[in-house]
Amino acid sequence: MDDWRNGGFGLYLHWPFCQAKCPYCDFNSHVSAQIDQRRWQAAYLSEIDRIGAETQGRTLHTVFFGGGTPSLMEPELVAAILDRVRATWPQANDPEVTLEANPTSVEAGRFRGYRDAGVTRISMGIQSLNDDDLRRLGRLHSAAEARQAFDVARATFDRVSFDLIYARQHQTPEAWQAELAEALQMAIDHLSLYQLTIEDGTAFGARHAAGGLRGLPEDDLAADMYALTQEICDRAGMPGYEISNHARDGAESRHNLIYWRYGDYAGIGPGAHGRLTLDGRRLATETDRMPLRWLQQVETTGNGDADRAPLDPADQAAEYLMMSLRLREGTDTARYAALAGSALDEATVGRLTADGFLDQAGGRIAATDRGRMVLNAVIRELMIAP
């Protein structure tokens, strides 16, 4: 019943709007010429009230404004949301409140407004420090604008993270090494470093299927770039605490740790997912992806959820395994057994350990560097074991 307490409780708010749709992006983001932010404010506040009534007494550890481009939100809207959040749940000491931003929407005054509203951390989508690659990725900013925006964020917030994408078209390991070195000189305490993946349903997916997107690295080269990333970040004191996330000690994203440690989180906004334990049952929640439909649903029914599905013990154990093995700290095997009703197969764990894919210590299993390179295969082996 209280397994979620092992991970904590967070709130995710999805802002679905962007200035433009990036060709690689499969997130729920939309371009709109006009946005009635007061109307959206009323919907967000209504949903906070509804979920708050179901989760009274819980301590809220984190809030995350994701998107889309939340830095298109007016600071007054963010302030109204956070005022209602503080009135709804007791807050952890030093709560983490993150807002995602794009360099094109960074203004010093707007950032001061976010800070004054209660935002404590900015996550910035820089994606590349190379102008040619930014154009290929469909980004609207230049590398110089990205650096300037980062300086604004750093001058306003103590905690600033930014994203980069590697394994891009025609990118060499040497070029990535130089770019990563610059990023590490800029970084305060956290970096998110993602390999470019081609997703179905995106502009890049369609172009790739038609024979475009030439110059993407072969799998072996992409794996080499992943290994190089880990090596360089380790030396710089920002090891990978998760597959794609690097931080100085103590600067990990606390909100994302709730996901990976399989805590509870409420998801508000179009396309937001959540995991909530209510009346002894863990529920998978999801909302309508289309912004206008979600907005109208909240206004007419007072409930933004499209679905709430109970998760059986096997589903919960599988989700915990998949999420926790992404972390360097790995999986608590006793917790897994309590969720699943049975322990992981000892023979399979032993074989994966002997083959160098897993480490075992202190009642936990964790993927080794070798195991992290093929993590999906490792998880699959553990899950299909007799």
C-alpha cells in the first residue's frame, strides 16, 4: 500500500505549446497562434484542487513544468499555480521546482518572475553548441543565443541543467568530445545528454523511412560515443547517475528520481501521465493528448483524466525494474520481490553478473557500464526468466 513512499511524491504539469515543432520530437507539443493563459490557469488550478483532495496529507517533494515549452508561460500563470500548490500540499524542506525552457524564450525579466514565483531550477533545451547541427535539428536558436540564454539562467537560478543531443548526422567522436568539453565548462551541476533517436510519427521518422537523414552514425559508432560521454563526464566530476543524466554529487534531478525510484506522481495537463496510489491501489493515469479537448473536458466535467487503470502486482514490479535499473544505484531486490510476490530468478541474475552485465551488492542489483550499453536486453532477460 505504501510502496510509493520509497520514491516520494511529485507533481508534473504539462504545458503543450511550442513556437515550432522540432523534427525529432515525439513529445506532446503543439504550435498555436493564440493561447488564453487565464483560461489555462483556471484549468490547472481546478485539477490541482481535484488531485489535492485525493492526496491530502502527503508531503510534496517536487514540481516539474514540462512540455512543450513552459518558458512560454507567463510568470503570473506560474505564480498562480505554485501558490495553489503550496496551499494544497505540505512541502518538503527545500522543494525542487523545475521549469523547462528554450533559449528562444529566455528573457531576464521573465526568468526573475519565475524565480520570484517559486521556481528553483531551470532545465534548458540547448541540444547543440553547433549552428549547422542546430539548423538540422530544426531549432530556432543559434549557438550564441543558447550561450547567452544560459548565462541569463545561471545569473538568476542556483540550479541550471541543459540538454544536448549527440550521435547526430555527420558528427564525429572528436567533434562531440570538443562540444562536450565546452558544455562541461558551462555546466553548473547537471547535464542531460541524449543520443539522437529516430521515432515513428516524427518528421525525422518520415524522412528516414524515405531514405533521407544521411550521415547518422552506425550502431557501433553511436555506442562508442556513449562510452566516450561516460568517460569524459566521469573525469569532470559529473558521472552518469542515470542512463542519460549526469550530475555532481547531490545535484541529481529530484523530480526525475521520483520516476526512476518508482514513487507516486500526479500528472496534470494534456498528455500527462501519472502514477497514484489511492485506497491501497496503484493507478496508471493518463489524459487526453489534444490541448483543446483536455481544456474543454476540465471545464465541463471537472476531471482532466482520460483513464485510470489499476496496476496489478506484476505490472508494478515490471515498471519498478525497468525504471530503477536505469539508475546507477540500481534495484532493491527485496522491494522488487515484495511487489512481484516472488524474487528475481537467481540463476538469471547470477548469469548476467558472471557475464559482466550486472553487479550485486547490499541487496541491490545494478547494471555495469557494459550492462548499461544493452540495458533493454538485460531487463528483457530478467523479465522473461522462469
